[in-house]
Amino acid sequence: MVDLERFAAETMAYFRALDEAATQRYHFRHADEEGGLWYIEAVPDRGELVAIKQAELTSAGRLHRYSWEHLEDEHGGLTDQAIDPEEDLLEIIPTEEFQRVWTQ
């Protein structure tokens, strides 16, 4: 059990450090098969784009947010996979659109 707690703490510290040190941020939107919208804020890290904030606005209007402060819950969690905008069919959006959703 201690290893899981240590892993969770290290994961949280990694995403927090990326968020706090970011000088470049990219924002994306993706529609899923169920009619929900995903909003992603990503930063470059070691040649990849890493999601540091992720919000899901479900087709029912519920908002789920994930970041280093809240990595996961019963609805989902912050992706631990690198972001590839072309492969993942992500649409680039303005920072303001991401912030509008994130701060709802």
C-alpha cells in the first residue's frame, strides 16, 4: 500500500511541476462518441505534449476536471499518455475557451 501512496505522490508532484514551470501551453478540444466534449491543456515535456489539465463536459452537462490537484475520481482521470493532436483528432482552441470551461 505504501508503494501506491508514494506513486500517487510522485505523479502529483510531476504534474504540479509541469504546471508551475510551464512557459508554453497548448489548448485542445475533442468530441467523444457519447456527445461529450473534452478540453485539454498540455505543455511540452521531453519532446512530447503532456496534458496537465483536462475537463470533460458530458452530453448531460456535467463537468469533470482533472489536474495535479485532482488526478482521478469515479468518472475518470487525467491522462498519463502523451498528446498527439493529429493522431488523437484534437482541435486547437483559444486559451480563453479552455479557461471558460475550466473555471465553470
